[in-house]
Amino acid sequence: MRFLSGLTLFFYTLVFLLIGALFIVVGLDIIPQEAMVDAVSTIYATSNIRLILGITGILLIFISIMVTQFTMGKIKREKTIAFENPDGQVTISLTAIEDFIKRALKQLPEVKELRPYVRAGKKGISIITRVTLFSDINIPETTEKIQNIVKTRVQDMLGVDEPISIKVHVVKIAHKDDASKDTKKEDRGPQYRGNIEYGSY
């Protein structure tokens, strides 16, 4: 399939180069109009040239359809993880795994916010977790703890022995005071401004 993708890319590049060169030739009037008309007339008058052009067009359309189907199937496979059960195939959405990781790490006191991204490929499962940590923690120990929890929970949930790569990206270091302020704002509820009119009901 890589060969078909490379062949399609070659044909597309060649076609765009030819079209671009044709536009330049017409725009700059490099070739006289009579010569262009004679060339087109020759193509129409020669059955072999028409046959070659027709086969080339059919081949380009066929390869484009094949590559499109392959690409769409690959994208669909990358969005799910599939495994076989005795009663049939089971697929798990990567979004469901991401939500599971969020819940697994939600109770960690060292983590303020986190956002996991899961990718599945032939080499296994790749998980990138973007986290916001509090400032009063040891980052190497905390990130190692996050990696261990994620790996253990995902392996237990899926029940597979595929290699799992876990990368932790610390995007922000937050202070405890900031978290307290955010909590107080949420506890206070919505704030109203202006006059409140009371009426009898």
C-alpha cells in the first residue's frame, strides 16, 4: 500500500506540474495558439494517444479510490482498540480510555488538571498526558507515579499485554493559593450586580 501511496503522490505531483506549466505557457503566450490547436487536433486524430490518456485517467482514479479507502480505514482503526473474544470482536473507543485515565488520576492531590491523549498503532498504545501540577511537590516522583498508575490501570482495564508508552508533559505549575481561590469562587456561586426587585406572589 505504501507503493500505491507513493505512486499516487507521483502522479498527482506530475499532473499539477503539467497543469501549472500549461497555465504559464498560455499566460505568457510562449507557444503560439496555432501550435496548441494543432497539438490538440493531433491528440484527437491519433487513437493510440487517446487510448494512453484514457488508461492513465482510469489508473489515476482507481489508485485515488484505493488510497482514500486505505486512509479512511487507517484513521478509523487508530480511533479504536480491537481485540477478539470467544463470542466475537470487541472495540473500545480511545475517548473512553481517555475518560478512564482522567477518573483514575482525578483523586491525586499533586495534580490540579490533566488531559490525556491516547493513540493506538502497530507498535502498541501511546498515551500523552498533559498535566498541571502543584508547586509543593517533587516533579520526578509525581510524574513517575502518574506513569505507573496510568500503565497499571490501562493494562488491567484492557487485559492486554501490548506495550504501553506513557509520556507526561507538565504544562503548568500552580500554587495551592490559586486552587483555594478557584474553590472559593465556585462555593460562592453566581454573583449578581444591580438592584434586585422583590414582588409579592
